[in-house]
Amino acid sequence: MKMGPYIKAGLITLFIFVSGIMFGIFIDNFRLSEIRERISRVEVSSLDAMLMSLYFQKFGKGACDIALDTNLRFNQRIYSEGSRIEEAIKVNMFTPELEQEWRRYILLQVQFWFNSVELKKNCNFNYSNVVHLFKLKIEDPQEKALNKLQSQIMLNLKQKCGNKIMLIPITTDSNLSIVDAVVKQHNITKLPAIIIDEEKVFQGLTSLERLNEVTNC
Amino acid sequence: MYWIDAILLAALFLICYTMTFHLILWFENRNHLYKRGYKKQKLPDLSLIIPAYNESNGILNTLKRLLKVNYPRNKLEVLVIDDGSEDNTYQIAKDFSKRHKFIKVFRKRHSGKAASINFGILKAKNEFVGVMDADSHLTPNALLNCMKYFNSDDVAAVTTRILVKQKKTLLEKWQDIEFKIIALARKIKESLNLIDVTPGPLSIYRKKALIKVGMFDEKNLLEDMEIAWRLLKYGYKINMAYDAKVYTFYPGKFLAWLKQRTRWHIGWLQIITKYLNSIFKDHPVGTFLLPVALLSVAFQAIVTGIIIYLFLTWLITMIYYIHNSLVLKIMPQIFYFDFQPNIFTFYGILFSILGIYFSLVILRQYKKGPRIFELMSFIFLYSYLPFLMVFVYSLFKILTRRYSWLTK
């Protein structure tokens, strides 16, 4: 039996496959660097907002509005950036570093949350801090559906309430001790969960109407 | 990397290898498709067997068309084997044979197509026996062209180019494209003696070889493929007369198509099971056909399982999502699409380009090609979804033991 075409086909297939993997690595790395850049921008905005709050806390409350404006602008970007990173994590195959970026992003959210709490207290603002806790990697279809719907509800809430709420999405399966502590402290056993103004906790699917009632919207 | 991705990549590797292998053979053989294996020689005597079961609608037409076939009448005998039809197939053929002495009609108890062919082989008086379906239409030179490809004593069979007769429905048009592609893919594999089927619409055999290998397997659902594998296993060669065209009817409705393909699929699985102990033996079945078939079955099973799992997960998620959306009076966002290219995008695009290129190369040979929509829907729809159904339906049939060969 002739072996020519078998070996030729094997070599060409190998070449095509290696090219495909190179392409995959290139695309994944491209996406990773894009995400890194986005997170860096978010990090700068977050630091800016945090320092602004700190500045006014230390040197006077006269310009609290400027600090609030900085925080709100940062908050506007959170959901869109977050969903972009979530999608990237799902499709990237060759860049486990992306998970690390995701964890960095979650820490920024937590940092922003604490900053927002301080700002509200020191400047006597009446906006609500709404923390949305959820899992990123879900296999169970029912949980997946609830997660999707809760995210949609949270977006609707933000659209409706605008500057009256600070919406902070945080994933609980990011293996971060601060997030685990939050979950433990609030006795959260069921996700998605919503923490409003660090007091009220809602576990499982929570409707827009219910959230409307409990926020200062 | 998740295990699903790893399995899909391995399946893509196999698909890529198969496509590349065919493309290489195509480039190597493209200039002598019509003449490869051709040898001018004295025309031998031929017996043409037509097994028929309840073919009263088409048998007369088939026999009439045979009169137009160019083959010396003194060298040709036609044997119509009526397989215990419940209609008047036998009577129609018998009446016709009275006016044409080279046509003989036999009747036997119903025992299946393979048994009818074997019955015909034993009745045939010539060294070469052709087998054709009762609804096949031979082009005038089909038999003459076929005989030229018996170019050496070890050629046990010559197959033909099978084309679709009726192209009214979209399904028939898809099959028309499919069989044109299959015909060329089969011809280019001739150089490696890898033709793995001698199709029922028309194939010609050396009677001596058939007798030696034990004739057709009467228990197999795909007797025309099984006999080809057996001939190859015994060291024979199978050639293809690309210039011998035969038209036949294929199902125009989906359920009939599904039934036919399921039968073929289960027959194929029967063959794989039967030849398992030939793996890696020094013949085309052992070194190529069987390993490729086993890998195909394995990947088909796993990938089908993955697709069904992903689809069901998505479906259940959507049901929960829509149900809860309606309860909470929120407009569900069903058609959310965020395109993120990755490694599978690369292979998807590459294989689509190769598939379109290979299809166009083949279809260019025909005067009337398919429309863009027909070709695109063939590549992106017909090639995947219906065959997934065939696999699942075959599995269901096997698991529910609806085929007697499983219980024996």
C-alpha cells in the first residue's frame, strides 16, 4: 500500500492544527491584553475615586459632590466592563492568567464598595449601595437562568434609579478571602444574592419591584 | 482547557486529516479521472441481476431503459429476481421478457435483497455479474464503460458514478450535491484501493471472486458495502468507472430519508462489528477503513453526546429563564449574541473554505450546478443536523433492539 498521501495528509494536518493553535493563542493573548488594559483603566478610575473621597474626608466636606460624581462615573462602567471580562473567560483556552485579571477586577469592585460606603457616611448622601453577589462558573441550568435574569434585573434597576444607587457586581467563586468573608458575615447560602446598604440581604431571585422598595430609588 | 474543548479539538483533527487526505488525492488524480484504470479489451459476457421487491411502479420503465443500453445483446443476459413481491412486479417483468429473450425472470420466496442477489449469482451463466436496483436508470454507455476497468485479474468489482434522478425537493437537491461529491471522493481513493462500497444502483463483479469470498451477506443491512470490505479483505481490487453514470431515486421526504440513512448507518455499524478482528491486518480494511471507521464512530458518539448535552442545558436554561421572566414580568432577552473569536473560529472558517472549494471543484464538472442557497445550506445545514438525527435514531433503534441482527 502506498504511504505517500497518508503521511502528506498527516503533515499538512499537523501544520494546519499548529497554525490553528497559534491563531488561538494569538487571539487569546490579544483579548487578555485588551482586558488588562481595560482593568488598568478601571483601576486608575477606582483609585481616583477612592483618593477623591479620602481627600474630602480629610480636608473638608465642601466638595463632596465632586467625589460623588467621580464615584458615579466609575460605577457606570462596572457592568459593561464586567460582562466583557466574563465572556473572555468563557472563550479563552490558552490564557489562565485571565482568571487572575478577573480576581483583580473583583478586588477593585470590593474596594469601590468600601469607598462608596465611606463616602455616603461622611458626606451624608442618600444613595443606596447595592451589591450583587453571583457565581461566574455555573453548570446547573436553573442556577444559570436565575443568574442571567438577576443580572438583567440589576441592569434595569440601575437604568431606572441612575445616580440613586451604586451597583457593585461581585463574583463569589473567585477564591478571594475578602469575598468569602462578606458571604460568611451576611450568612449567604443561596445565590444570586443582593446586599443593600450593608444591612438588607436578599437571597435567590429578587424582583425589580422588591429592590425598588428597599433602595432609595 | 476543558475536556469538551479537548474532545472537540481531537474530532476536528480527524475531520481535518480526512479533508486534507481527499484534497491531496484530488490534486494527484485530477488530470486522469476519466481514464485512470481504463484498459481497452475484448468485451466479456455479462449477466445483469435486478433484485426486485414490490417494484411494480418502476420495473417496466427500468427494463425499457435497459433496451437503450449499448451492450451487444448476445453478450448480455438480464436476470430479474422477484423477491416474493406482493404486487404484480413479477407479472410485469415476465410479460416484458416474452418480447426480449435476453431478459429472464425468476420468482422466489421473500428473503431480502442480498439473498435475491445471491440467487441471481447462482443462476447467472457469465463470468461477470452486474447488480442493479430495480429503480436505477443506466446511461447508454454505463455497462460498456464499466467493463473497461476490469484491467487485471485481481479487480473483483467495478463501481459506477451514482447520481440523483429526481431533484424536485430541497432534500433531493442536497442529495444530488452529496452524491456528486461522494462519487469524486470515491474515484480519487481508487489509486489506494480504498473504494469501500460497491453501490446497489449499479456495480459489476467478477463472479469467481464473489463465489470465493462467500457471496453477499444476507444478514447485513448494507450488503453493498459489506461485500466491498470483504473483497478488499481477500486482497482484491475495486475500481470505479467515473464515466459510467447511473441515475437513481433517493427519498424526497425527510422521514423516508431518515429511515434509509438509519438503515445504512446501522448496516455500517454491523460491518465495523463484523470486521473488528481485522484491525491492523495487512489489507485496506485493516490498515485504513476500519481504524478510520472506529475513530469516526467514537467521535460521532462523543461529539453527538456533547452537542445534545449542550443543547439540552441551553434549552432548560432558556425555559427557566423565560418562565421566571414572565413571572416577574420582565421582557426576556433571548437573542443575545456576543461574538468572541477563538481557536474554533479559525477551524470553522478554514473547514468552510475547504468545503466550499472542494464542492465547487466537483460541481464545476456538471453543466447545471446548484444555486448558492442550495450549496450553502448543504454545507452548513445538511452536513450536520440531519446526520446528528440519524445517529441518535440509529442508537435508539439499536437500544430498543429493533433490528434482529442484534439479538442473534
